[in-house]
Amino acid sequence: MSSDQPTPRRSVWRALLRFRARRVDLLVAALLAVLGFALAVQVRSTQDEGLLASARQEDLVQILDELDNRSDRLREEVASLTRTQEELSSGSGDATTALREARRRTQLLGVVAGTLPASGPGIVVTLRDPEGGLSASLLLDAMMELRNAGAEAMQVEGSTPSGTRAVRVVASTSFVDTEEGVQVDGQELRAPFRFVVIGDASTLAGALAIPGGVQDTVEQALGTVEVNRSGNVRVTALHLPEQPRYARPD
């Protein structure tokens, strides 16, 4: 028998080595994928930290003030709910307290859902777009910045061929780019855009002016941002809720 011909034992070892090599290749590929994901997360985290690291001291103070104001609002809400719970648990004036709380919650939910008008202190933000560089994603970023800063009610306005139209901003509001402008909840709007927002005026205005935020992005697109504070802002546009097709009260 020629020595060049593989014996059965050699054939088995070669098959095992080939199988092991394939398993090693898979293991290396998996480790490289994990390493790539970790590297991407680290780069994103570094970028986020770099934004704060490069911010001015007054900008950092503004961010801290926003967090403090949001914390204060949450504490007030917790205290209000705690008082209501104590009144209901004490057994004194159950019906009156429950009715008053139900009416209050109905009003609040109506404002949040956009089915009731609202008024109060806030700001009016005007975004002008002479170069046509404002996109739906930028308007969405502006809405999210304002909402994260504590906006309690909001509507966005824009021009149409027939005049100015306002759309109430709710949880399901969508922004879509079109050839003519931006479609907000199916309504075609064109620049200039206006956000009418109720909330703490200082906190809302500060959120837009954070480095790398909405104001910087608009200016990079050759647009302008004008913020006007007011003690009485009116949000009058209403959102018509959709009737559920299948769900019903249980």
C-alpha cells in the first residue's frame, strides 16, 4: 500500500480538524461581531459625553435647571396624588373627593390627548426656512426637545395655499417630508413653521438653545429661530380621536 494514500485513521483526523476549523471560524466571527457592537456603543457614548464636555458653563447650568424643574413637577404630582389617596382612604367625603378628582383628571387628560384647548405661560417658536432646508426630521427633533423640556400642550402651525393652519401635537403626531413642505398628521404645511407651546418658558427656551440642538441645526440649514415668551399662550387646535374598530370598554 502506498504511503501517499490516506489511511482510515488519517481520514478521520482530517475530518475532525476540518470540523474544528469551521467551529473556530464561527467563534472568531461571533467575537468580531460582539467587538464591533461594543466599539459602536463606545463611540456613541464618547460622542454624547463630548457634547456635554464641550458645552459652556452656562449651558450646563441651564441643563441642570431643566432637570431640577422636571423633578419639582414630578414631586408636585406625587404629592397631589398622595393627598387624594389619603382623602379617599380616610372615609371622609369619599364621593365629593372622588368626583372632584375625576373631573380634574378628565380635564388634564383632555389637554394631554389634545381634545380640549389650553392656555397658560409658554413660548412661541418661529422657524423660518428661506433656503428650504428644514425637514420633517428637524421638526420632529424640535417637538421632542420641547416635550422633554416639559411642554404640557403644543400645536404646530404652517402656511397653506388658503392661509395658516394649526395641528395639535399629541403622542401619535407624525411628520413626513413632501415635495411642497412637511405633512403633519396628514396636513400639508409650509415654512415658516410655528410651535405654540405651554410650559415653563425659561426651560423650554433653554432646551432649544443647547449646543448641538435644534437652534444650531436650523442655523446650519441656513434657517432662523425666533423664540418669544408669553405669560398667556393659547393652544386652540384640537385633535379628533379615532374611533376604535375592535376595542370597546370592558
